[in-house]
Amino acid sequence: MKRSGTADLPLHYGHVPEWLHTRMTSIGREIIRALALEFGPAEVIRRMSDPFWFQALGCVMGMDWHSSGITTSVMGALKRAINPMFDELGLFICGGRGRHSLQTPNELLAFSEKTGLDGTGLVRASKLSAKVDNTCIDDGFSLYLHSFIVSRNGEWAVVQQGMNTDRKRARRYHWHSATLTSFVDDPHAAVIGQNLGRIMNLSDSRANDNRSGIVEFLSLHPNRQKKEMRYLTLGPDHAIRQRNVDSKRLGAVMTLAYEQQYRNFIDALLLPGMGPRTVQSLALVSEVIYGGPSRFSDPARFAFAHGGKDGHPFPVPLKVYDESIATLRNAVNAARIDRSEKLRSLNVLHRMALSIEKNRSPFGDVDKIITFEREQSHRFGGMTVEGPSKPPLPKPQTRQMSLFD
């Protein structure tokens, strides 16, 4: 069965600052390189069609955990990172936001000329996926982003997003060629968005009679039944709360990073001198690479890797982010030279976190972790769109009472 799920995606405007833009491209490149090296291009395509994994990836890259901008920014960063490395990765991304989405057919035809793939078929898949989500599903959302990810053997995924300006909400749609049997009978890998009640959905297999009626009686009496789509709704803003995070899983990452008995081993395992804060981030990055599908049901947890540009749950720690990029790049480069290595360090890191989660009761108080990270943000090069983090104001000292007071 194809899995559906949603997250509430409030419309966020503005732009990604250059200091985050370049880092998102870098870490996105290394994560996709690691995935392609370990599991192949087909697994990258599959994961791109998984809305929960996609959301976790965006959080690891430093985007606000469930704003509409996560889709635009992640796909833009990945297109910049992946396309120049097609010979290595076997992956290519077409389309994008606004006017860039209109270039998708031309990009796919040019891509097919180089690879010998069926360009006409790819263009048809691109147009039909957009047509279904924009026309067959009358949910009040108009598409403004269309990204088409294709591998060298022709497997593809679509990530596209629509907006409803009246409700200030976005809806993201995921498609996957490997699970697609029809463009009009339950074609989606998933649909992400806020439940807005009963809608017309002519891509539902239960609407087969309706589609037949529309074709047969289009000029007379189309018999359109409305079908309810089911969603799982998350909170109304991008603040992270205890209910958004599996605290036991997060606690395992924190324990791995901060308890002395694990710290020395991890430092030796990865890079000399690496501190516990970077281990915390890499543990979450490694989970994005090695974690199974069930690990991504609470994507907000992954925002504890590199924070968010708006300061939620805390400012982006640039020093930690850069160490994560460098460590991941070195691991991938080493693995490409010696395939027996197989990114062993990151894999061990993930398995250790799983072991702690299973066998211990680690701390995972989300509010306390956020408070700690914000207080220490200036030490890690914390940055938001408002500027660098500043040390917290010193707490006022209270005079001790004496017997003579």
C-alpha cells in the first residue's frame, strides 16, 4: 500500500540567507552522495517520494521544521548540488519554483538526449502529475513548484507544492514511478497538507465512475462525487514542542553526544578533537542516511541537528554545521576510494544511537534541550536571519541575607 500523511505547512515568505544557502547545498550534496554510494540512485528516488523523510532532510539542512519554504529551499539546494555530479550519482533534477517549473519539459528532453531515455514519456509523466494535482484534485491549492527527479535508468519522483493564499497554507504532493500504476487511480506516494474538509478528488480510484461520467457526459451532466482525503495535522506554527518529538529517540542522540563514556569512543571513531555537539548533529545526519521508514514519523526531531534559520528550535550553529559537512564529505570520499569502508563511521554512529534508545532510558526533555542550545548558541557560531547569536545576559546576583538584615 502507498503511504499517505501530512504536515501543516504554513506559508512563509522571504529568502534563505547566503550563509545558509551555501551550506544547504554542501550538506545536501554529501548526504545524497552517501545515499547513492551505499544504496544506489533508486533508493534516493524512493526517499525523495517519502514526505516524512523529505521533511527530516530539510530539518537536518537547517530549514524551519515545517514551513512551506522547506520544499522550495531543499529542492533548490539539491538541484544545484546534484546536477553537476550526474556522472557520479546518476541523478538529475529538473524544474523548480515559478518560471523554473515551466522549463521542466525542455530540461527533460535535453536530459533524454544525453542518456537515451524516453524523453517524451518523462515529459508526459511530468505534465500529468502536475495536471492531476492542479486540476483533478479541487482542494483550493494552486501549484507553484514542480520538481522532477530522475535517475539514469529512468526511475523518477515528483515533489510539487501548491499554495492557498486565503488560508495561508501550502500543500506538498509526492509521486514515485515505482509505485505508480495509473495517473488517475490513487497515484500519489503521499499528499502533505492541512485537512480542509471534503474535497473533489478525481484521482481517487473510487472516482472511476465519476471520471467515466465526465468523459461520457462532459457537455451535459458530469457526475462529480466528492471524496474525503485523510490527513494527519501538525501544529499551526513552526515552534517545536514536546508533542512534536519522540523524546526517547532524541534523548538517545543526546546521551550519545554528551555522556563521557561514549564521547571518547566517538571522537576516536570519527575525527580527532570533534566535540559532543558535532556528534549530536552527525548522529541525526547518519539517521537520515541509514534510518528505516519508521524513523521519520517525527521530523521535528531532526531540527536538533542544525537548528533553523529563524531560530527555531535554536539558531543555526555554523561551526557545528561546517564540521558536519567536512566530516560527511571526508567519509564519502574515503568510502569511494575504499568500498570496504562503506561509510563505517556513520553507520556505527547510527547503530550506537539505536542501541542506547533500546537499552537505556536517556534524557529527552525537549524544552530543556532547546533552552540549553539557545544559551550556548554563541559558542557554536549561532546564526539566524536576524544575525549572530549573542551571549545570554548575566543573571542578576542576589545578596546573601545576614543575621544583621
